[in-house]
Amino acid sequence: MGEDKRTRERLSVNHDIYVRNRLDGELLGKVANIHMEGFMLIGSSSLREEALFPVVLEIENVTIVANAECLWTSETGTGDQSWAGFGFFDLDPDEEQKLLALVKRFEP
């Protein structure tokens, strides 16, 4: 197995955080872990690496509007879902504050 090159602690989420494409409302998947620079998603759609996505993260009564780049993808062992790693960019200061509050919810 390859060397883990992560530089940020990923925080596992214990609530459903849905990720939708803002352009068409398509559900991309659910967040598996998150931090201030990005998130890992699991979903049934195959996503293109190095593609930019205007996304909205939805949890309970909170929505976070962001732009994210799909950095990598990997199929699950069953092949009917895939993992995707995203990095946030050009995050509006108000959305960054909402993201910070969300990330703090999952800190140990």
C-alpha cells in the first residue's frame, strides 16, 4: 500500500452531510470526513479528477456554498460507489465561518 501523504487531520463525521452540485442540484454524495481545506465524499456517481465543482454542503438547517476541486477518486471494494477527495478554494469569508463551525462539531 502507498505512503499516506495527508498533511491535515481528517475529522470523521457522525451526521449526514450531503454534497450537491449547485448548477443542477445533483446529489454528488455524502461527506465521510472533513477539515478546513477539504473533504472526502462517498457517492454513486463517478467524478472526474481535476474538475472544479460549485457545491453546496447541507447538514440539518445549515448550508455551505463553496467551490471545490476533485483531487482524486477511487472505487469502493463493491464497485457500486466511489470515494473522492475534494479541496476547497475561493471560499467566501462568511462561508468559511460556517465551515469552521461545522468542522468544530466533529473535533474530538
